[in-house]
Amino acid sequence: MTSQIWWAMLAAFGAYFCMYGLRKPFTAATYPDGMLYGLEIKPALVIAQVCGYMLSKFIGIRVITELPVAKRAGVLVGLVVVAELALVLLNVLPMPLKPLAMFMNGLPLGMIFGMLLSFLEGRRMTEAMAAALCGSFIVADGAAKTVGTLVLASGAGLYAMPMIAGGIFLLPFAAFVWMLTKLPQPSKEDIDERAARPQLSGTSRLALLTFLGLAYGCVVFAYTMLTVLRGFRADFMPELLKGLQVSGNALVFTQSEGIIAAVVTLIAGLTSMIRKNAIAFRTALLLGVIGFGCVPLSILLHHYGLITGFVYLTLVGSGIYLPYVLIHTTVFERWIAIVRRPGSAAFLLTLADAIAYLAYVAALVGKPMVQKAGNVLGLFETVGLWVSISSMAMLVVALILTSRKQPEPDGQKGTV
């Protein structure tokens, strides 16, 4: 069992890490001056890709939940091949059509997380496996940008670089997906504790959402706010570091994200040790509240000079990523195990992702206004306070609402 868990963790981490190699290297480049559709070149490419990524989440609501198990691996490999072909188009299309290439690059990639999670969910050790999957998106962004920088340094052209960098990750991605196909299906003991995860029809998806009701809406609200705040922190890291008077930008950011990844994924993975689903679910929501609480706490401590800029950066990041990762690994996984209705964590997460990225696209439109603001750190703290306090309230409401709903009468071992 232990070797199987490590196998799954390595495969999940590696596969999603490689996906970032097709999504993020282009952001490492500095693009020439010029305008595309009223935007500078780089923001235009970023927004086009995120729009495709967001639309992919909505498409994935159906694709991921209705896809037969036997077809997952082939579809996953096909998706990254399409993403790579879009990067080839980025290199050859004229400038006015390059945003279209980036839109096509994002379009297949948004489904990959949910499809990878489908391999892992419904098992007694799902949280440990999914924690590795989440750990990859904390560290892979920087690694993908490093690869892009190295490819540029080797003499590659500006628009050829993403294609070359993406090509490096194609075969490793296929290898990690192959590893996932070697995982056995959930055992009887897994199903007894975590409930079966069947394919879902549109009627089944609607029935599940109706049953979860307002509580699901509260969790999605918190998750959406997290996604926007996480994006704000990532997109304006140089401005935040300047406001914090922290030097050595690249190294500091890498060190901070490494600490966050280690702490957050360890906590998320340890929730798999809680056998009773109701206790694990409530623990995850409470830890999410604590995570959100780290944001105003760190702002207060830094305001009074009690912590350094580096500690501030790490504590805020931990506060953002702790509930973000727990929603990915534990909240939806244990919720399905409690209610024991036809459903899947991958479906609930993909729908939440679709809504969150829709909000993120709206936030990207306002990015130029943020860049013109003189005090980005102050704006980040204002947004962070509003996001954290409102999201804490939403998670508390979700906790109260779900505490009133009892598990289904036919619930089995591990559900309460």
C-alpha cells in the first residue's frame, strides 16, 4: 500500500508539473512594445490564454464526469498535444492572430487537473495523493518560467520559446499519465469508506448540486475569492516585494513558495489520517478559516513591525494556499463520502474552478488599473482583508449548514 501511494503521488505531481511546462513558460519573456486590441502584447496573450483555460473548465464539467475510466489516459495525452500544437501556431501566426493561438493553448489545459484528480479520488489515502498534485501547482509556475528563461538564453526566438519549452514536457507527461493508469481501481474498503464515484449524467450532477445547496455556494464563494487573491499575489509579486522592501526577488520568491508548498501539502496530506469523514470534512473547513485568518494577522503584525517582509510574504501565502489546497484535496472528497450520493470530487472542483476563473478573467481586465495604482501593497492588503473576512464567514456558514444535514441512511463505515 505504501509503495502504491508513493507511486500515485509521484505520478500526480509529475503530470501536473509537466502541464505547467505547456502553460507558463511564455510568461518568462519580456515582450516588445506594441498594442494588440487595445492591450500591450503580454497582457493580451495572458488574457487570451486564461479565457481559453476558463472556458475549458466549463467544458470539463461534462467531459470529466462522463468520460469512461478506460479513455482518461488517451484524452489527457491528446489534450497536451493540442496545447503544444497551439504553441506551434503561436510561433508561425502573424501578430494579430497570436492571442488566438494562446486561447487555443489554454482551451485543453483547464480540464487536466480534474481528470488527474479522477484517478485519485474515492480512496482512503486520496488526500495524500491529491496533496502531491496540489504541491505541483505551487512550485511548477516558477520552474516553468525558469525553463522558458533557459530556452531563451540558448538562442531560441521569442515566440519559438514556448513551443520548445512545451515540447520538453510532452514525453514526461505521457509517462506520468501511464503511471496513473497502473493504479488499481478503488478497493471494496475504499468504497465502503469514501463511496463509489460513478460517471455522472446531467441529471445526476443537478441532483447533487441541489442536495448540497447553499453550503456548496458558500464554499465556491470562498474558493473564488482565493483564486482572485492568489492571482493578485502572483501577478504583482515584483510590486509587492518592492513595497515590502525585500531584495533578491527571484530567490526570495522561490524560498517563500518552497516553504509554503511543504507546510500546506503536509497538512493537507495528514487529513487522510482522519478516518471519519464528517470529522475530516469539518476539520478541513476549520483549517480553511484559520488559513484565511493568517491574512489579516500577517498584515497586522507587519504593520506594527513585528515580522519581516519575508515572513509576511510566507505567512500571507500560507493563509491563501491552506484553504485553497484543502478544498482541492479534502473538502469535496469527504463531502461526497458523507452524503453518499452519485457524485465526484472532480465534478465539484471543476465547477468551482470554472466559476473562480470567470471571476479571475474579470479581475485581469482591471489589471492595468492596478498597475497604475501607486501603492500596490496597500491595495493588496485592502483586498486581502475583504477577501479573508468575507470568506471566513462563508466557510463558517457552510460548516453550520452541513452540520445540520445528516449522512444518508445507507451510509457505511467511515461516513460519520
